[in-house]
Amino acid sequence: MGFRVEESSYIVINRLTLSYPTIRTYIRQQVVKIIEETYAKPDVIAGVATGGIALGALVAQELGSAFLLYTFRDERSRNAEPNRRSVK
């Protein structure tokens, strides 16, 4: 499994950042700050597999919003309903 660095200037390895409460809290607070300064209060925060689930759940909790877990299905099940779960 590799990373395509040319697609982004930044790479965040969530399994590392989530292991440190101070770093995890800082990232959560900064994402919440950006959301609050840029948008109205969201009803739902979606976490996309795999890297966005933990951060999305933390941000949703901080904002008091519902959290939606969205996972992609492969090409074979393209016509099927997406796998969505919402937790409030």
C-alpha cells in the first residue's frame, strides 16, 4: 500500500495522529474552527472510510451534530443502495 504524494502537499497518517491525545485534540479543534467560521452549523458530519471515520466522529461530537458513516461499494454492486448509517 503506497501513498501518491503528488496528489497532495500534506499527508496525515491517522493511525499515528489519533494515538496522541494532544495532537488529536488540536486537529479536531482546528477542523471545528474552520467549519464554524466558514459554514452554518451542520446537521450531519460524514466520515468516509478509511481515514475520515475517526476524525469525522470526533468533529461531529464537538459540534453536537449527527455522524454519518459512508462506505463505498465496489463496481459490482454499483446499482445497489449505498451502505449508510447515521448515529446521533
